[in-house]
Amino acid sequence: MPVINFNIAQWRAWAPGLESVDDWQAWSRQPVALPSCDAAPDVSFLPAMQRRRLSRLARMAFSVGWPLADGRPDLPLVFISRHGETPRTFDILSDLAADQPLSPTQFSLSVHNAVIGLWSIMRGETSEMTALAAAGDGLEHGMLEAAALLAEGAPAVLLVVTEEQPPEAYSAWIDDVPFPYAVGLLLTPGNNWQLSLNSTSDELSKAHWPHALNLLRTLLGQQTTCQHAWKNRVWTWQRNL
Amino acid sequence: MSELHREIKELIIEALGLEDISAQDIGDDQKLFGEGLGLDSVDALELGLAIQKKYGIKIDADAKDTRNHFSNVASLAAFVTAKQAA
């Protein structure tokens, strides 16, 4: 059974209306779907010329990641999103369908590693950065990447997992984003947490909330374990008390 | 400020998402790229597209003088006027 160990030194999360630890604590006790809205997190810490092109997805990633990276130069980043910039993709495809020329800005920022590219430029950060899209257990694959970086000697690794509310046209296929959200974890070497992988042939029931938010509920609550299954993989997060 | 100059400034602000800037803030002869307004290469492509769409003109990205046409609002206005007359 493969196992990795790490500490979660700090975390941040954002969803419409949920910003502070208190907000998330209240949500964790009684999770509810959030009404859809256009609210985006405040990223006024970025100069106006730099933030003007940021989509909500990028703003979410920056808003949870920036404070965690504060005072930590040379911080590797693992960025995870299953669906990525679906609103940009949809706009581009709509232009194509209407025989319109494509917006160079939309196109250049629609690729999956656009956010880490912007992060690198805006922070002058040249550490390792990875953008992952790994279906239903992207968070765990991102943790593996982060654990490898920690094992290589990185004093800390920043992990950001975020999903944007997809345009209505995708609703028949995308059923795991009840509302936009981002979670940032500052990971350091240690043994406070362990993540292990087992396989199963049973069909396991799907969690009601996105897995990153279930993990947040574990972080905020008294539970010591949190399980997540995808295909034949069962991931167990264990907090050592 | 002529009508065309104002229109081009509005187009720059709208196409490039310059939220905090109004048409009055952009000088006719102010450099658009690098120092000056501070636009970059992605802006150049986006602005080229917006100009082509709005004025129904064709811009040759490889032509030597294209860079000069895009140096400021006044040169862009002159370029649009010349192209529309052609």
C-alpha cells in the first residue's frame, strides 16, 4: 500500500460568499450548495495592468495561493483543475462556430498551464510548477507530485486545486462542480498527515461535495480520516493526532 | 480630441480590459506599448483584431510599417482613415 507523509502547514479557500475561516467553518458544519453568481475574489494586491486579464478561475487560484506564498520565495507550485477554463473554451468555440476570428487573449489564457505561467510572471517565481488535469482524483495526483518535490528537498510546496462553474452547455457532462471554488494548501515535510492508496473492485458511492471541500471539512472538524474513491482507486487521508 | 481618436481610445479600453482608465487618460501621442500605456504583445494582437473588426479593414501583421501604425492613437487614427479611404 503506497503511502506518503506530509504536513498541511496552512490552507486557504474561496467560494462565492465563503472567504474567512469562520465562513468555511459554518459551511463545513452544514454544507449547502451556493447560489450561482458572478462574484469573484478580491485580487487587488495585483497591479491593475496585471489583473485585468485574469478570469475568475485565475483570480480564485491567486486569491488562495498568494497569501500562502507570502514571504516564501522559491516555492514550487502544483496547480490542479479537472475542467480548467471552461468559460474561455466555450467563448473560443462559439467564435469558431460563428466564423469569427479568435481572441488572442482568450486563446493564450485558455491553456491549462496559463495560470501557473501568470503566477510565474507576476511573482518572478522560477521554481518547478506543474498544471494537472487528472479526472476525478486530481487532488491526490497533485499530492503525489507535491510529495515528490518535498522528497527532493523543497522546504514547502504550494498546492492549489480549483474549479470554475462550467457554462450551461456543458451541464450534461460536468456534474462535479456545484459551485466555483478554490482550495490552497501549503505543504511541508512531516508526518501529521498520511495519504495512502488502495485498490477496490467494488463500486463505491460518490461523495456529495467536491473532494477538495470534503478534505476541508476534515481539516476543520474532528474527523481524522477522509476517503475518496475514483475508478478502482481508494485514497485515504489520515490525520495523525 | 477628434471623434475617431475618442472612438479608438474607447476601443483600446474595451478590447484590452483597461478597467481603471478612461479615454481622457490616454494622450493622442502617448506610446501604447512598452513605456507609456504599458501594453504588451498579446495586447498588440488583440488590438489589431479589434481594429480589423470595427473598421472592416485588413492589417498585415508582417508589413514593416504596421509597428509604426500602432505606436499611438494618432498614428492608428491616420492608418484607419487611410485604409478606409483606399
